[in-house]
Amino acid sequence: MTLIRSLGQQWTKATLAHRLNLSLLQSTNVQQLFAGATSLSTVTHSVAALVFTQGQPIWLPPMDNTSEQVLSSELTLHCLFEASRLLFVKELDQGQLTQSEHLILAIANQWSTELQEKDSDNTNSQLPADKVQNKHRGGAMLSDHSRQLCNLLKTINTQLEAVRSQQRQANRNMGLNQSV
């Protein structure tokens, strides 16, 4: 039975990776990040593997194996957040990430920035209150949970940049301290 569950989970990971790929292809800003050797497919498979690190996530709806639909923006955000959270800990603990892992962090930051900009545009629009409420019910605006994930991704990015800056500064100072 364990083999069957394991194979099922691998199939679900592959389906998630494929649907993440379809979702991320919709963002031209995300596509621009792929000028190097790592493909979008590699990155989405890495994200799917990170999402399933601790088993089947309870927040992930069942994946229809035959579906060619993109994931919702908020579900994509949740997947990118989960992967970024684990990579944040890995970078702080081990120091170095692979190119694919760096891309995951960059994509997550870009995706959350785009969602926040769209949400801000929707919030700041000059729509009457009843239309804003209808628009919110229709899913065009971010949920409070998604806003929180966007803010957490911004915090992760800011903290990683601070740590990287400190490490660069420490590496530069190593040469200066040898003359003392």
C-alpha cells in the first residue's frame, strides 16, 4: 500500500508542477527571469517537491490529473510561499542555494508583487462600494490570507537580502583584517 500511495503522491506532484508551469507562463515578468540554464519546468518541479516535503498539504485541493487549467493566483502564491519558507531556512542554515532555488525565491517575490499591485489597483479604483463588494466576492481582489502571504514573502526577501549583504560585507572585510 505504501508503494501505491507513494506513486500517487508522485503523480500529484507532477500534476501540480505542470499546473504551476501553466500559471507562471501567464506572467511576462516571471518569464523574463528565465534567461539562464534553468528551465521553468525544473523550477516548478522543485516547487512541487518542496510543497510536498512534509507529505500531502491539507490546504492543497485534489489535483485533477487530466486538467490543463492554470492554478488560481492565490493557490500559486501559497505554493510559492511554502517553497520560499523552506528555502529561507535552508539558506540561513546552509548558506548556498542552487540556481533553481534562487529562481523560486525571485519568482515568489515577483508573483506576490504583481498580486499586490493588482489588488492595490482594484482597491484604489473609483468603483461604487456595491461593485467593489461584488468584485471582491468574484475573487478579483486578494483575500486577507493572501495579503498576509504577500507581506510574509516581502519580509523573507528583505531578510535574505540583509543576510546576503552582511555576508558580502564580512567577506570584503576579511582581506582588510589580515594586516592587523
